[in-house]
Amino acid sequence: MPLPVPNLDDRRFQDLVDEAKRMVQERNPEWTDHNVSDPGVTLIETFAFMTDQLIYRLNRMPDLHLLRFLDLIGVSLLPPTMASADVTFWLSAVQDEVVTVPGDSQVATVATEAGDPVVFTTQSALRIEASRLERVMTAAAEGNPAERSEDLKSGVPIPLFSNEPQPGDTVYFGLSNPVPGGAVLLRVECEAEGVGVDPRYPPWEWTAWDGDGWAPCEVGKDSTGGFNRTGDVILHLPATHAASVLGRQRAGWLRCKVVEPDLGQPPYRQSPKLTSAVASTVGGTTRAVHAEVVKDETLGLSEGVPGQRFLLARRPVVASDEPLVLEVAGGDGWQEWREVPSFSESGPEDLHFMVDRNSGEVVFGPVVREASGGLRFYGEVPPKGAPIRIRRYLTGGGRRGNVARDSLTVQRNPVPFVSTVTNRRPASGGVDGESVKDAAVRGPLSLRTRYRAVTAEDHELLAREAAPEAARVRCVPVSDESAAVRVLVVPAVAPGDDGTIEFAHLKPSADLLARIARYLDERRCLGARISVEPPFYQGVTVVASVVARRRSTPEAVREQAREALYAYLDPIYGGPDGDGWPFGRPVQAGDIYAVLQQLPGVDLVEDVRLFGADPITGQRGNPVQRLDLPGNALPFSFGHQVRVTGSH
């Protein structure tokens, strides 16, 4: 069966003839003879035949022509966007001096027979500062810090919290200097007296001072059982870690604070005691993007005429906030030229150029003959024979860069004293370049909006232009009476190996939200208020009971059912059509029955129950058959449970 061919115009010969005759009746009522013998009707049929042939050819218009028409209205294909990830460089041993990982260092996945490795490049240099532990202080809830460093040095065990620990009790560890973005190893010796807690989930939070407040630290490892045994705690510090004065002591402070335990988790009943502690820097984290850097690439020699075009050696050029800079050799050295989105406002002396990031084509301004006969130059013309080079650009991008965690393990640029590298979280944000099909849909919309946000569809279209790496964008009004709207942004997040998505990864970055907000603010209607934010995520737990087919393994059926549930309720790739769960669509038990029943290993779905859940606290509601979602909400799978019994 051939693929269906869409019709740009579905009118046929007889439709055109009938339409022309109706127009005759409206505009020339004195023409009453509409028989085929009338010469006027013969002319109508002749022109209808010719128009029908044009429509036939139009419906078979190739992509090349479509691209040319889109180019006439100023529409170009959006380039791919780069996935990004935090990569951690681990030291081979504790160092006494600063270890620097240069900017533009490359890390990659392991090469396989299936394809080439995925290469990431660090965005800036990373300084891994050496540090040591100098101060220890403790403070009761709402109390002042007390110096305990001398007691610790003398070997006297010190209680870290109150005799009966309360939320707010705190222990402070002061480093010799701040370690921005560093991984700090805190090695402690403790007495097992902090009874009551689950050693796997101690009720504490780690933070570090960043100059404005206490910023959260990620705990990469904890083998102390909540300060109940000798072990190590590895903390990943924020990139803004700064020194401060606490209790008249200046240091790079870390804070461990007792908090209310999670639901179902026990609190401390007695305080743990610390007998010794040391700290050192064991690594550092920086941001890397799925792209390779090309520097000082020579494009060629100028011919000294307007409208020159040069091709870059590597393409596509990925979208980024970094402007491209072109350099043209002259008598006083290299002269910088600036990239512009169009030449409409360029004058004869403006050093401007344009770049088609998909094709990698660099274009200089044209010259246009005006009605008076004069010539109008849109941008300066590079001197004849002058070498032209581009200072720096990034190439790569696409969905291929959304790699899983612990995938970036190969150092392409070895660094002294650095042994290994890895990404602790999955990379996200990689989106393939726009297809001709998508551009054909966007072209008419851009003509309608004229780069002004009026309707909800306008806000969504412009938000995608500002951030093509976003997986989904939705605009919803705050209320019928208000001029305020919410622009909901879902980042591109790749599911893990088990098909699940971590809830924290569904929160868009502050930079992404700010970029969309700035872009829309320049194009909003007067008086309109726009809030750019993530959607509300309603946690959903499915508890189902199924009967497996004969010769089917219950464990395999259970895993198959869980994967199907996570895939169906995925906010990005799930839903009935597989392109993301529709905003505000309720989750119904009947849909879950259908999803499970079509699995090859399932003979019968006996029962399905839905539970609303809080993804943060884990608290679940009562079983229901339907979960209603507001218009700004998407479902989030939270701990599905499937019971499988054998077929009788």
C-alpha cells in the first residue's frame, strides 16, 4: 500500500467549474445561459482544466521547491540543539595544589560496533581547588554555633546534635578555602550512638554557603550510616561555593542539618558522636555540551563583490547563546564582523553577515538596485583577496546526545592527576534539527503571528523559537477574565534504562525559563502578563493484577507491564498517540486496562486501581477509577505495582 499523499488543494475540475458559475450568478446576473454550448462556459471549462493541471503539479511539489517557497517568506530550518550534562572529573589522588581541567576538554562515550562515540565538550575551565578540614562547630536548633575543633583534636568524642536530636540541630564543617563545583571527601570516625534512624536514609540535609545563602549539596556517597560508623561522605558542592565568617571563623563552610524525616522514616533518638574527621578535595564538576569546537577555520578569499557565500567545513552549527564572530584580514590586522538575523537594517558600512546554521553557509550582504537607478548596499563588502575566517563555532547536537548517566567515561584530552570522568545524571536537551514537514507547518503560522504573541498558539510558537531544545510547550490562560497566561515548559529528558524519569529532571533550568521569558516579553501585547514555568505534575501510582498466559514467566510479564505503564504515562513520549500525554487529560482505569491487555504475555487483566501520589513526599491518596488533571497538569509515574498470577 503506497503512502498517502497530502493534497495542498483538493479541488477538482468540476469543483472549479461550479465555483466559477456561482461567481457568475453573483457578479453578472444578466448572464443566464450556463449551458455547455455557451462560449463563456467553454472559456470557464478551459481555465478550469488549466487550473486543475496546476493543482495536480502543486500537490506533487518536491521538498526542494517547498524549501524555496519557505525561504521567500524568511523561514529557515531550525538547527539541532545540544544536550548538556554535568561531568565530574575525579582525581587519581589527593593533591596539595590546584588541578585545572582546561576549557573545551572533550569527554565521550565508549565506541561500539553500533556507532561512533558521542562527544561532549566542557564549556569552561574547571579549577579543582585543594582543601582540608580546619573547623568543626555544632549548634542546637535556634542556637548559636559553638567551636568544637579543639575537643576533636584532643580526641574527645563530641555529640553532633542535641541529646535528643531535633529538627534544626546542625553541625558545621569549615574547609580551609571554598571549593566551587568541587567534590569533597569527608572521612569521619564515629561512635554508633545515633540510634533510631534508618542508616540508608538519615534525616539530614547537606548545604554549602554560596555567598547569598545555604545552597543544597548532592550527597554522592554515604557509608557512615548517618554518622553511626566510620566511613566516608562525598559531597558535590555548588559552583557558587564561597568563604564566609561563622562564629568569628572564616572558612568554606559546609552544613549538615537535622530535618523532619520522610513519611515512614524514623528520626534520631540519640545524637551520634564524632571522634575524628578529615576532609579533602577528590574531584570537580563542570558543564559539558554535546558538540565539538572548531576554531579559526579559514573560509576562503573574498572576491570583493556583494552577496558572497562560503561553506563551513563542519555542519550543522548548533544553536547556542554564543554569537558567531567572523574575522576579515585587513591592513590593520583582523577585523571583526558581527552576525545578524537579517540584512534589513544593515547599512553600507555595517560589518554584518548571516549564517544558515543547518547548511553551514555564511552569507554577506547583497546589493539592490533601487527605483531611482542607484545601488543600495546591505552591509559592507569584504575587500577583494582578503582572507576570511570564523573564530569559533560548535557543531553536533541532536537527540543522540541525550545519553544515560555514567555514559561519558572516556577522556579525549587527558589531564594530569585526573584518573576518571563520568556524568552523574543523564544528559538532556538534545533535539534534532527541524524537518521540512515541521517547517511547512511553522511557515504559515509565522506569517500569521508576524512575531507577535497574541493567541495561545502564538505564545507556543514563539517559545519554541526561543528554546527549540524544549520537549513540549503549552500556553494556558490563568483565567477567563485575566490577561495573564502561563507558558508551561517541559524539558527534553531521556528515560533511564528501566524506562523511568527522575522527578527532579522534569524541572526546566532557570536559564531556559529566563530565555523564553525574555523572548516573549519583547513580543507580548501591551498589558499582557506572561509567566514561564514548569507544568504541575500529578503523581500517579497504578496497582494492577493480571493473569499471565501459559508458558509465560511471571517475572517477565511483571517487568513488561511496568515498562508499558511507565511508557504510557510518560509526560514527554507517552499518551494515546505516543507524542506526550495531553495536558489536562484525565487518567482513567479503562485506558490502563487496554494498555495491559494488549501485552503479549497477559491473558487477563483482573483489576486496576489508580492512586494519586505526591512525587516529593511519596504520600498516596485513596484508590479511584479516574484521576482528573487540571489544564496545566501532566501525569508522573510513581512506583507502579503489578501483581501477576499464573493461568489456570
